[in-house]
Amino acid sequence: MDVLAEQADWVVRYQGGANAGHTVHIGDKSFILHQIPSGILHPGVRCAIGNGVVMDPETLFTEVDELVADGVDVEGRLYVSERAHLVMPYHKLVDKASAASKAIGTTGRGIGPAYEDKVARRGVRVLDLRNSGRLRELVTAGVERANAQLERSGADVRASVEHTMQVLESLAPRLLGLAEDVGLCVHRAIKGGAAVLLEGAQGSLLDIDHGTYPFVTSSNTTVGGAATGVGISPMALNAALGVVKAYTTRVGNGPLPTELEEPLHSHVRQLGHEFGATTGRPRRCGWFDGVVVKYAARVNGLTGLAITKLDVLDTLDELAVCTGYKVGGDVYTEFPADLALLEQAEPIYEWFPGWKQSTQGARSLSDLPPAARAYLDRLEQLCEAPIAFVSVGTRRDQIISLKA
């Protein structure tokens, strides 16, 4: 996303919340962005948080202040949709106390409870900060619901109306200074010929409708949610790039048919530094799942793939790619919706020789070892989407562009 953002005039987040953790390496500095779009690291690029995001104002301004301290100019470049819903302090208390959230493996950042209130038409939006009386009514009702849930869950903590109001009132002037009709801003930018990049927060299999339900997030992470989450017409979208690793990872619980066995599992995790940028939790690692990525390419209408972390596989003797699932006597080459079926799925693998040499210095496709090129060719064929980019390291200059 960071590389694409350099070519954009606007970068807009369309869903999720502070549960995202996008790490960008620039020189000897690393930036972890939770809510602010990655375009903020490119001078002159305007960034916006769309209405489809549930935003935590406390962590937003912590992130802003950290960027400013690191020399990033944010002034006049960041906008927040006045329609965006807020993650309240009581949402985070409920999320951390919820047994269901723990079973699903959420980050405990209040994302799910905030989306629940949004769908139930009782949430607090950025624009509500303009009316203190209305705000207090919403907060009072929210605190009462939250405390009832906390009591039922056996938690010792309780939410407070006064504490919540103090937090919101202290942040309101700063937040309202960023508030805009983001959909209108982006619409006008597109009409004016601007290049606009829409950025999601989680992968396709975490989509509330199309993911591995119930082990999903609370929003539409797929391209279908992009226009809605920004406030523009779906007809304005003209390309969709899917970002996928050269192997498979998953954070938290849920099916992962290609999950590696030890000691290879821990070895790949260490090679890829597979630990959550938001939570620090170790990610689960598996072989590349062609069934999953072909499904993602279909539901998103992908016009290209960006294959990342190819270099993580440099030292492996052999590699496997999943081409289908076997369940009993049946073979599935399309991704099934039934979680019980997925939990029984035995991956069908094709095996490839490793290239056993570093790819980190490659700057063109021809620089890659023949075995690495053969591996990528097979991924492209299986996923039914052309590969547009390949990354062979964490730096901006370690991106190979395959576009004509």
C-alpha cells in the first residue's frame, strides 16, 4: 500500500478500526499505522478515514502525535468522515470482558461492540460531538448497556458516564477540526482527475459475509465494502489489487487448512517476523492456499495481485501449494462456506523445489531464480489473477513491478 500511495493524490480507509496494524519501513525507521492511511508517509498525499471505519479518537491522536514527533507533516492532510462511528471507552471494556470475543480471537479494541451499536442504530458518530446534550444522552444509554453486559459477564470493571464525557469533550475540538463529508470530498477529487486509493484493514476471509464466519471481523473487508465505506459510487472503482503473502498466515482462531507443523511452523514465523503489529500475537503460518486466493480474487474482482514476502521462503528446501481440499471422498477446488467442512479439510498439495538463494537483491522478474519464477507462475495460474507486484524485502526499493 505504501508503494501505491506514492502515486496517489488521496488514500482513504474504508473499514475496520484500530485493530489494523500496517507496518511501513522507511530507511532505518519503522512506522506502524493502525487507523491513519499509509499515504500519510508521502508528503502532499491527502488521507481520509471513511464512514465505514469505527474510529477510536484516543488512539487516533496518539498515532498523529507519534507521526509528528517522527517528522511527518500531518497538518491539513488528514480528514475524518463526520459519519464515522466512534469506538467508546465502554466498547473496549465490553470487548475485553466478552467470552465470545476471546473465542473468536479479537484484538479487544472495542471494534465489534462499536459495529454492534452502529447496526443497532444507537452508535455515536463524529458529528454527534457537535451537540453536547445529544452526546450525553447517547453516552448515558451506552454506558447503561455496557455495564449490564459487564455485570452479566462477571467483570469487575464498570463504565462511567462522566469519565466517557470527559474523554470525548477533551478530544472534540481536535476531532471536529478534521471532520468532513469525506464521500463528497473524494467524489469531487475523482471528478477532478485525482488518483484515489482505497485501503482496507483486514483480509478477505475476515469479511463478515464472505469470510470464515464466525471467525471474522465486523465489517465488509472485500471490495464490495470499499465504495460504501467511503461514500462514493461503486461505478467509480476501476481496479482492485489483492495483497497476499507468498505463504499463508492467520491471526487468532479459525480454520487454516495448510497450517505448518513444527518445527517448520516456528521457523517460518521467525523468518517472516510473523507477530501482530497491533497485538504482538504470533501469527499462524501455512503453505500458500490457492483455493483461498482464487476465492478472494473472485469475490473482489481482482485486477492484479501483489505477492509479498517472497524472500521469506529463500532458505526452504521445498515448498507446497494447496490446489484443493479433500473431505472424505470429496474434493473441493472452490472455497466452501461451511466451517465444519473446512475444519475437516485435508489440503491437496503440489510440491516445488526451493531456490535456496537470496532474492532480496532482485529488482526485476529476470533477477529471480528460475525456481522462484516457476513458483510465481503457478500461483498466478491457480489464483486466476495476474501478478502485478512481488516484494522481496521490507524496503520500498525491494518491490518488483511486473506491470507493463
